[in-house]
Amino acid sequence: MIVAAPDYAKDNAVRLASNLGCNYTLISTRYFPNGEVLARVNEVEKLRDVDRIILFFPTYPNTNDRILMLFESLEAIRHYIPGSKLELVIPYFSYSRQDKRFLDGEALTLKLIIDFISVFDISRIYIFDIHSLESFKKYAKKLDYIHISLLHKLFEYIKNIHEIDNAILVAPDEGRLNTVSDIAEKHSLDYTYLIKERDRYTGKVTMKPGEEIDFSKYNSAIILDDEISTGGTMALASSYLKKNGVDTIIAAASHLLLISGADKKLFNSGVDFLYGSNTILNPYAVLYIEDILPEYIKD
Ligand code: R5P
């Protein structure tokens, strides 16, 4: 049985339940005048007879409220169905970018969220291109997890609709290099990376090549990243590559947050095509996680 939040995940729940051939129920939420939010699992008695509960819980947008709703939903399910096999799908793992203490005294939010989730005896968690899988593994030692690489699947999509014989794959920072090199090697394509330097105090980002390379010999560059938030990183990478002689820029990211018109920023910086998944509702999604998940859930 799928359990999902109604206001933003009903369509996902319907599609996933139909793909899995199972039922779904929803979580309703209610706000109090003092700003507190309360989650309630609808038809909770129906969960008593199922052998697997899959909680589908997007944590973006409205992140802070949704994180609380997630904990409340887990608490409610565990209260009513204490011994069930409870699996959790988090399409976009909010707070995962803070995977280390960059400045003295900062909180480590990735660890905090994992610690909270772990309290509820989760049988398995499904995550998608988390910011740093290494960090996730470090803090989620007691969690059984399945990490799904949407970037590999996005590349397959791009390969089927674009001419990529003379393309180079580009990681916009070193964090994405392993994934990009893995994809490039599988398809016998060249790859490289750019170096992004972010001033921790001002937030200003600058871009330079990670190695000496003549970009003008490539017709197109496919830039792959885990997420596009403000679009700053992708726009810098794109304009750098255009200035250095690449004709066509294809930008793809698993999670398209696209904050404050980031898509316009990207197209202005020279991006010709933009692709992503529906872990976050957006107009550029070409991959639907409800269609991808069944293969992993049935396993
Ligand atoms: C950062 O290390 C990530 O991999 C992304 O490059 C970053 O989160 C994108 O953020 P923005 O779109 O705001 O530059």
C-alpha cells in the first residue's frame, strides 16, 4: 500500500500505485492558528492488513513544514502499525547539501534528518542522486537504502534524441566527476570537469577548467549535475563552455528546483536544452520516478 501526502503527491501516488498494482491512501494536513502543522494518515485502519507500506514523501518545496509532516506521518504509521514493513521514498532529499560542518559551530543537517528517520524502524529508504552518497553512507549505516541514479537514466534519454558522437560530458564541479566519468566511460565518450569555488561567506561562485582541454573540438557538451537550484552553477558552466567554442549545450540534472526563474538564467547563459526528472514538479521533466521505482520496489 502506498501512503502519500494529498496536496502535492496525489498524482505521484496514483501513478505509482497503478504501476505497482496496489492501493494507496493519503495523508492530510491541518494548520493551526499558531503555525503548527498536524499530519493525519487517512484510512489508517486499511494499513493493518498490508504486508508492506511505502510512504512516498516529497520534502520540497515548503521544506521545513514538510520535514515535520514527514516525521509526524512516520510517528502515526508506527503508532498504529508498529510491526509493519515500512519503506520510505524521498524523491528529493532536502537538507542533504549540508553534509559536513563547513563553518565552525554549524549543524550537520544530513546526519540530523537521517537520525530522525532511523528512529522509526524503516525497512528501506529509496533516494535519488543524493548530493553526496559517500556522506549519506557514512551517516546512514543502520539504514537499508536503495540509491537510484537518475543521471544515468537522463543520459540514456539524451542519447536517444540528440546526436552525441562528438560530445563531451562535463561535471560542473568535482563532486559530480565520478558519476560523469562512469557514464562517459560506459558510452566511450570524453569527459572533463570544471572547478567551482564558492566563497562560504559571500556565496559568490567562480568557474575554471579542471584540466587543460580544447573545448572547441566538440560540437556539444552535456553538463550533468545532481540539482539545479538557483541555476548559478549550471549557468557559469554553460557560459564558460560556450565562450570556449562549444556549439550546443545540453544541461541535465536529477532535481530541478529552478528557484527564482533559474531556467531563464540558464537559457540566457547559453543552455540550448534542459532536462530533468519529476522529483520536483517542473516543466522540463522527462523522467518520472513512479515509472522507475517499481523495478526497485519489486526487487
Ligand atoms: C553543488 O555542489 C551541487 O552539486 C549543485 O551544483 C548545486 O547545488 C547547484 O546549485 P545552484 O543551481 O544554486 O548553483
